Amino acid sequence: MLLQLLRTLVLKELQVVLRDPQSRTLLIAPVVLQAILFPLAATLEVRNATVAIYDRDGGAAAIELIQRVGHASAFSHVLAVRSERELRAALDQQDALLAVVFPADFSRRVAAGRPAQVQCLLDGRRSNSAQIALGYIQRVVGDYTAERWGAAPAGANLVVRHWFNPNLDYRWFLMPSLVAIITTVGALIVTSLSLAREREQGTLDQLLVTPLTPALIMVGKAIPAVVIAGLQASAILLIGVFIYDVPFAGGVLLLYGAMVFYALALVGFGLLISALSSTQQQAFLGVFAFMMPAVLLSGYIAPIENMPAWLQPITWFNPLRHFIVVAKGIYLKDIGLSSVAADLWPLILIAAVMSTAAWLLFRRQTT
């Protein structure tokens, strides 16, 4: 009898979410749009940038280096300036991301085999992009130096290989993270709105007079969120593999198994938000109040090791931190269960603690 009522509650929740045009659009359209647009807009590469060149030399060596910089894929436009005033204006007005200055004796020193310096000025207001662009300039200068004077002496050569992302394609970094981030929004919205919607519509009392206990009611609210999170993750995986050609190296069953525990951890937070909210508007605000700190403390934007020492232990209670590691590891590295376990048991603990807190609060409100 109880199982039949629970099944009816789960089907009812799915119907409420999927039959309502607004809810259906909120759960489907953002997933597809973000999975397609994020890799195009949130690029970690520098493209179509403008570099200002102040050539005080005019010699053959300077001209050759300028041509090489102009042919680099990162720079679509080379802005020639003729004075320090024009150089300062180009950076001040953000007409150029960085500027390269060739001293007057550059070509003479190169021809004589003596060290020759090139100055590079960066726009610190766009520090991340400027640092990446500086790396391109350094590579151009390094290649020119190696071709002219030969490689470094034997025993001092540096050979670089990039594991798990050989071509340093930013999409390979982005798509596994989107599996975690986008499903977070869907699972939280479905669960956080559930109890608040029942209160607003006046149907919560009808649920409470059924044989279902508060614990079973919360289970019935949690299962649809887990199902929807799995469907959203599947859509992102398909987009990543078939549209952006990001290879999936790991085990599908392991990823979905870890995703169940991750969804349960999110459900715990969502149900707690829902139990604390009287209206759906409050629940929405609660979801977005949770999302921003969760993303900032997940290691997606900045490494956790770079955060202050007192803040790093707090990130342990963030389920997004653990699942991003799991998703990247399975997606790109084909890690096994033994490696996943280190981030899996915190998800189980977070799910248990938050679900218990939500159940205690909901039971107190209904007695």
C-alpha cells in the first residue's frame, strides 16, 4: 500500500514538472543552450586579440619577429604605433591587449650574436587574457631564438607532453565540469520547489492525511530530481561527444552510479531549502544563494589550493567540489571505483546529513 502511494507521488511530481510548459522549458532549454553555448563563449583561449607593435629598430630581425607575431592565431590584428604616446593610448583605451616594444639596437645585437631584449607591456585590467597572450608571444620569440641559435645544450632540453588533453583543447576541460554544474541547477530547482509548491497550492495538508510519513513524502520528492538530473547529464554527455568531439574515456555505469549519490546530496540541500521556504519565490532565491558559493568553492573557477587555508576545509562540504573531480576523472582519465571512492563517500555523507536535517525540519513543521 505504501509503495503504491509512493509510486503515485513520484509520478505526480514528474507530471507536475514535465506537463507544465514553464517548468519543462526551465529544465530543458537552459541545459541545451548552456551545453552548446558555454564551450563557444566561455573559452579559455585567446583569439582575435589585438597586439600593438612599437618598432624603434626597423631592422630585418625586428620585421621578421613582427611578421611571426602577426601570423599567430591568437592575434587577428597588429596595431603599429609610432611613439610612446600612441603606445600608452592603445593600452589605456583597450585598443590592444598587449604591446611589444623593439629597442633601437635590436637587429644589430641579433646580427652580432649578442643578447637582444624585447619588451612586452600587458593590460592588467584583463590580466588572465593578457597572461595567456604573453605565453603566445614568448613561444614565438622562443621559436625564433631556437631557429637562429639552435636548441639548448644536450641535457638541458625540456620535452613537454600533456596527459589526458594532448592538444590543450579547453572544451575537454569544460564539458566534464558542465555535467556537474548544469545538473546542479536542475536537481536543486525540482526539489526546492516541491514542498514550497505544495504549501502555495494548499495541497500539503492533503499529503499529510495520507498514510505516507514525512520521510516517505520526502523520498517521493527526491526520486524525480534524481531522474531529471540523470536525463540532463545524458544530454550534456551526448552534446559533448557528438557535437564537440570530446572523447568519453571512462565507464558510463560508474559515472551514472556516482551521479546518483551526487544527486542525492543535492536533493538534501534542495529539500532543506524547500522546508525553509514558504513560497516558490523564496525557494528560487534559496537555490541561487546556494549556487554562487557552490561554484566558487568547487575548484572550477580557481584551484582550491589557491584559496586561504581557513577556507579550504569549508569546500569539503560542497558536493559540487567532489563531483567535478569524479566527472573529470571518469570522463577524461578512465579512473576506476577505487579512485572515485575518495570523493564518493563525502557525497554519501553530505546526502545523509542534509537529508536528515531536512526531514527533521519538515517533521517538526508538520506535527
